[in-house]
Amino acid sequence: MGVPGGDGGSAAGRVLTLLHRRGPLTRAAVTAELGLAASAVGTALGDLTALDLVRISEPPRGSPTGRGRPSPVVEVHPDGPVAVAVQLSADRVTVGLVGLDRRIGHVREHVLDASAMEPATLIPALADAVANAVRRTERRCVGICVAMPGFIRESDGFVRSAVHLGWNQVPLAQELSGMSPIGVPVAVGRSATLAVLAEFRYGAGRGAASMLALSSERVGIGGGFIDAGVPLTGGGHAMEAGHIIVEPGGLRCPCGARGCLEMYADPRALLRAAGRRHHPGHEDTVAKIFDDAAAGDRAAQEAIRLTAGHLVTGLISLVNTLAPERVVLMGFLADLYRATKDLVRDGLMASSAVARVGQIDIVTGDLHHATLVGAAERAFAPLLSQPRTFLRTDPP
């Protein structure tokens, strides 16, 4: 069976992609999984080992032998290349280094000042943050990806609009590439799409044929949908779940509409419903509302129920349209779901025939830093496709 995402014309790419996605495997398992000739796998592993992308080791002692010698174990090299994964949100930048084994290191978070949001100020700051991340490792950097909310043309990393940043028509990838001293490809993608892709491949979406995911971190709601392993992107404009209307004529959203889901079901909405003041970095306040509700505070409980009810309204429309096999709630929405599981599940099943007939499963996300993992997937894509060609042409 082929590996999605690997270049069918590159045995080395298919082998590397399989090991990246699945982790350590025996050489025999790699050969069987990919359906390649043993000689082709041997050649690919030789090339990947020479490039320090893969490590081959003897099988653990006591491994079943069957007929012949035990098959050696192959895995991505733990000291192999890294990607710089950047998550840009409305109030902060998070930067981490991610290896082919998906281990994340050197994570740094920088809170943004409202006066530093203009592209002319923020993009140089991003370039500095990327350069600082690379200086913290001796491993080779092979790509950079910035994950951010907004309408993005992913083919060239052009940000058409990012309402929470106040950006319009910004060639982010081009400008960041010009400022980076590293000389590696720069990609830009939607935060929600990348986080959903990571959860689908490595987290709560594993084993699902299709998956709808919604995420919220401090400001706004992002969404993504994956069917048969392929994200719905619509040219970078699809699945703006936070901007479906749940209260016609309601609160004005920064997008220009009234009554958007994110105005009624993100952390700001919970703070507003509980009568508590919204301010930057309000995670502790939001957590206190959940704590107060668990301790019996009626006002906190009602605020949570009201916010969860709006989430249900949004989910009904999305589920009826997309009919996912699984719904994954991430970030703040995972906390909201854990506090109101019966309300959300019963509300969805009562109002959506699609959910009832399909017996849709609702779960919370599994991954820590899912957006960074997803950004690394995007940054590694050229290497995974054609590792020999990429490393021959890409400067150290």
C-alpha cells in the first residue's frame, strides 16, 4: 500500500514518509507496507542512511525470528533535520523546532504588543524568532512554516486577509524568506487546517474516514474538515467555521458580519456570559470560570451552558453539511465539551438527523501543540517527497 504524501516516483521519499508517519518499523514491514521490491527498499534505505535521515539498528533481543534472520529496525534519525514551526495568533507567536520523529523542542512563546501587529513590524520579528530558534540547535533546518488564522493562498504563502491581525494582501512567505538568513523554503498555512491535519494523522482522528475539528485558543474559532486523508481547503478560504451565523443580527464580528459563532462560543464569549472582564492573556480567568462551575457557582454554570449551547448550534449546521464520521474539539472547546458533554452530545443528536443516523463520535483532541506539529508537516513536505533531490539542491 502506498503512503499518502510521499512521491510515488521516489522510493526514498515513500520510505521516509512511512517512517515519519508510523515510527520505527522492521525492514520487512517497510517492504510489505509499500509493496516495493526488497532491492528498491534496500537502495532507498542506503541513500537515506547516507543522508543521516534514517537509522538502521539490529532488532531487539528476543525478537521472534521465524524463518531466517530477524529483520533490522529502521527509523528516522533522532539527530536528523528539523523544521521551524511557527504559530502566529492574535496576541502571540509560538516557535518550536520539530524533528522527523515529531518531537518538539525549544518552544518559545512571545506575547505580542498591540502596537507591533503591523506587517512591517511583525514580519522582521518573526524572522528574528526563527533565526533564534535555529541557533538553539546544531541540527540542520530544512524548512519553515508559519501557521496563522486567515484567508491564505497556500501555494505561495500570500495572506489575503487576517481579520484578527488586521492584515490584508500581505506576501508573508516571500517577505519572511527574504529576511531569513537560513535559505530554506518558507510556507504559510491556516492554523486550523494544520492542527486538524496533525490530529487526523497522529491524534484523535486516527482511524476515522472523515473528521471535522473545531479549535479555539483565546480568540476566535478555527475549523477544518478532512475526508479520506485530504483536507478541505477551498483555495485557503474553506472551513471558516468561526464565521457561520448562529445569532442572526447579533454581535458584530471583526469579519464584518453579525452573529458569528466565534462571538458566542470562544473564550471571550464565556467571559462575557459570566460577566467577567476580557483582557489579553485571560486563560487563568477562563479556567476559574470552569473551576467555579465545578464548585457549584450557578452563574458560572449558566455561562458555560449558554456558551456550549451556541457551540451546539454551530455544530448542527456543520455536521448536517459535512456528515463527518468524527468530530474533534480542541483547545478551549475541548474544555467546554468536557464540562457539558451531555448537553453538547444530546443537543447535537436531537437536532441533527445526520448525527443520529451516522452515530457521529465526538471526542477531544489528543495532541499538545497540534498546530506546531501540523506546521512541521507542511515544512517537511518537500523533503519527504524527494529527499535526495531536496538535500542536493538545498544549501546547508
